[in-house]
Amino acid sequence: MKDYFVGITRDSLPPFDRNFLHSENVATVIGEGELGGKARGLAFIHGQLKSEFPHHRFTDFVVDVPRFTVLATQVFDRFMMLNGLDEKVSGGDLDDKRIAHHVNLADLPPEILGDLRTLVEQVHAPLAVRSSSLLEDSLESPFAGMYATKMIPNHQSSIEVRFQRLAEAVKLVFASTFFAHPRDYMASINRNPREEKMAVIVQEVVGVPHGRRFYPDISGVGRSINFYPSGRARPEEGAIDLALGLGKTIVDGGRSWSYSPAHPTAPPPFGSVNERMKYTQTEFWAVNLEENIAYDPLKEEEYLVRLGLDAAEYDNTLRLTASTFDAASDRLVPGIGVRGPRVIDFAPTLDVGLLPLNEIVRSVLDLCERVVGVPVEIEFAVALPREREKKRRFGLLQVRPIGLSQAVVDIAPDEASGSGAVILSDAVLGNGVLEGVRDIVFVEPASFDFKHSPKIAREIEWFNRRMLAEGTPYVLIGFGRWGSTDHWLGIPVNWGQISGSRVIVEVVPPQRQVDFSQGSHFFHNLTNLGGLYFSVDEASGRSRIDWDWLAAQPEISRKEYVRHVRTESPLRVKVDGRAQKGVILK
């Protein structure tokens, strides 16, 4: 397993400093053991940002990794041993809620309690409690987005309450090690669950308080390679997704603003102003600072709240993120200087240039790709405080390598144009040739409707479990964005529910134009495992699916909306990653 974060071990970080907020050490560690993939990546890139980022070019901004401490993996081991949890929760016979309940009732190791209590005594702002497992963010067995992250407001007047909430969040992350989706994924890649160990990151949340809520003005995901370039954009120029509020909008596959950092002012892929208004972000996530929140320590979103754009307008956080529809001229005007519906298109930042965000993201991506040595994906958050004495902040939250096959694949003209193609696409993620797959699980087009998406996700999970148990790889075909938590945009699966698939096909439904997925965590997992992802827009005339041929294949089983068929002869899948073209041949 190649090490992309050379030299970063537990001994690389100083022990937790009880002067947390004012310590000269941004990254510290509690306990013995290993740091896990996510923490190692943050510690590595923190050093590179300090020494190599061109800070002099962006003097109005602080560009950094938010302060964090890591509970190393032996804390997890000791927690499991002290409470006798291994036998209770690792057998796979309990559901997630029961596992989380058992773990939440257990006691954290006494030797770490003093450090955690000191942390909440000092810090009165929101904290993110995040997973950093041994296998997370590796190329060989990536687990991006598989485990829990919990944000806590950490604002209560009682130190005891703040300490209890932090302890509960740490235990929820521990519990997620044993949840069903990671277990299913382990089975799909033939890994023993006992190989996994969990470290936990406790990190300050980048954002600004607005009364009873706290959130960043802008969050984003950036990739140094673009899986779906369009127009003048090239794959090596990368892609960026932006959203108002917490980055949960993006990583959950919600509505965000996607663009090429080399062409930030290029026209968006909307046919009209009405389309842009209809299919851009209308809600955002924030940390909830209300006092009376329903107590639910087993819920990841316990302290999060989803709000409409009217709340952001009240908070004055649309100045650099929104345009306004001017009915008199039937056009969008950057900013919020006129009355009218707001549209989150980041025009004041990208088109007008009121914020050098694109230049910062490009500089960070260039640096990360250079020092890691392969294409990377980053997550970040931007805070724009109103007080003049406070600097604007770009917080780098995560860096993970993207693995891409380097094989040269050529698709012959007759393969692309002949009747032998089941599926043809000019927007494909991945690279390589796959042979021998005979099984196809697909959503039936005649019965598909977005309102059925949650039930379709459960049906697909049922098929996936069967295929994993049989050791049968398969092609998965469905409509809209895979992995979107907004079921009106696509089928709301997570990676564990589709982890047995080797090829995933996303079809743009004729009744609704939905942009191709880029933000979901499972794209990182799929790419790094050598999986292939097809996006098919039949209306474009450049891609197609032979639905009649699919319907004629021998049926193995079916549910209300999903069918499983098996072809008489193996399929041949070819993807040319250089040209982003792919074909599945009969």
C-alpha cells in the first residue's frame, strides 16, 4: 500500500496541549496508536501549507487547516476492551441503532477524560467530531463517507453538558465502525472487519455565528481532475462544487454550483434563467445553536438544521453567493442589490471577482496534487466575518488522493456506432477494461418516478446484499444522481448499498434535467477501487441505452421497481479515461 503522506505517524504530532486554542501546535494527539488516514492527510498538508502556500498573494485571507486533536487508535482499542464491546457489536447481528445504543452506554477510557474536559472548558464554539479510520482515504480500500461525523454546538453554559455531548459524539463515531454499510463494503472488497481501527478527529468548525445558527459562508469540494469536462474545460483543469452553508449539501449529493476553475465565468449548463432558478440550491445546512433541541445522541444530524434562503438573506450571507432575478429585464443580476428571487450561483465571487476564492482553491489544489503526487480531492470551508478587524478564512478540511488507472484504452469506431453496444456514453468516470460480468440490476424506465426513489434505494440494497453474498459482480443502472439525499434529484443510496457493483450507470431522466453527480463520497471510493461510472443523457444524441435488449434478457428476480437479469454471454466494458468515453458491449 503506497504511503502518500510520508513521515506522518503518531510520533509526528505533539501530545494534546491543554491550552488548545492558543497553542502553537495546530495538530495534536491524545493516546497511543495510529492516526488514521484522514488525520494523517490533514497533518501532512498542514505542514505543506505553512511552508509552500503563497500566502503573500492573499493577504486578506488566512489559509490553513482548522485546529484539531486526534484520539489515536489505541483509545478505540481500550474503549472496546474496557466495556467488553467486541462480542456485543462486531458480530453483524444487530442493526445500526442497537449498535449505537450499546456503544453510547459504554464509558470512555478514564485516562482521556481530562483532556476532553479541558478542551470543552476552553472552546465555546462548534466542534466537528470526525472519523479517521486506518483504511479511510487510502487508494486500495477507500472508505470515504462511510463512517459518522457529528457536529456539536458546544455552546451550552454548563461544562458538564458540553463534555457529555462531546463524549457522545466520539462514541457515535466509534459505533459507526460496526454499522451495516461499512460491513457490507468490507464484504465487497474481501476485507476482514477486524483489520479496521478507528481514530477520531475533534476539530473546530469553520464558520460565523448568526444568532442561533453557525455556518460557513461558502463550503466546497475541489478535484484536480474533472470527470465530466464540458465546453472548453479539460480533464486536468479540475472541477469545483460550491454551496452556501455546511458542506453536507455537497457530499450528500444535493444541489450545488459546479464549474471548472480554469473557466469560472463560463456559462452554466442551463438552457434558461428559469432552469437556473429551478435547479440551484434553495436550502442550506447550519449548526443549530438553539437551546431546546430534541435530545438524540444516536443521530448524526442531532445538532444540524436545514434552512431556506430567507434565513441566509436575514443573516446577510448572500452578498457574495447569490444573484437576483430581475423580472423587468428577464435576467439575473449578480448580488442582492435589487428586489427579486435569489439564485445561488456565486456570480459576485466568480463573475464579478469580489472574492479571490477561485484563485485560492486553484493554488491549494495545485499544491496538494504536487506534494501528494497524484490527483486529489479536497474539502474546504470559507468564513467571511463582518467585523473589519477579523480576517477572512479558508479552512482546508480534508485531502484525499484519487487513484486512476493509467492503461491506454481505445474504443474502435465500430464499437461505438454498431448495434453491439448496450450502453454508450461520452461522460464516463474511470479508465480501463472490465470483462466477465453477466449480471445487470436496473431500474425499470416505465415505472420510474422520483417520488419512488427512497423505496427504489431499499430494493437496490436488497439486490446488493444478495449479490455480495453470492460473490457476483454486477452492472447497476438507474435514474438521476446516485447518492443524492434529495430523492427528487436521484436515488438516495450510500456506498454500502451499492458496493457490489463494478459498473454504475446514471441515466438523465427525460422528465427532469439533473446535472451529473460529482460530489458524493462514493465516487472517491468507486474510482479508487477501479470501478467505472457511466452518465447517459439520451436527449443529447451522443449517448444511449438499448432498453429493448435489456428487457429481453433472462430474468433472475424482480421487485416492484427493480429487475435483475443475467446475460447469456459476458459483457465487455471499455472506458477511455482520456476522452471520457465508454461502451458496454453485448
